[in-house]
Amino acid sequence: MTHLTLEIPDQIAEQLETYLNEHHEENLSSLIQDFLAIRLMPKDGSKLLELAGIVTEVPRNTSEHAEDFEGS
């Protein structure tokens, strides 16, 4: 395992300390690992593309006047 040194602003350090005091089941290392795992996770756009496929027909110029369109 790699050890890193991290510098953070004092305000964030205080918030972090408060959070860890309220969540005894977590520690600094596990918290940062969880955040990094989420942030560094590859993005899978397949679900968004699947959702986009739901729209099959739209009136002309809908992108310019979307507020005027009422779906059926």
C-alpha cells in the first residue's frame, strides 16, 4: 500500500474532524479511499443512452421552445 501526504485547508480539516467524531465506524483512510473510488470510477454512459432512446419523436424546433411542448 502507498502512503501519501495530503494538505487540505483548515476549514475542511475541521469539518473532517467533526465528521469523523460523529461517525466512529469510519477513519480517515477508509473515508478518503471511498471518496476516491467513487470519483475515479469509470463513467458508464450506457444507461443514459438507453434512457435517451425512449424519446422517439419530437416536434420541430423543440430544442428552441421546449417550454411550449407538452408530451402526449
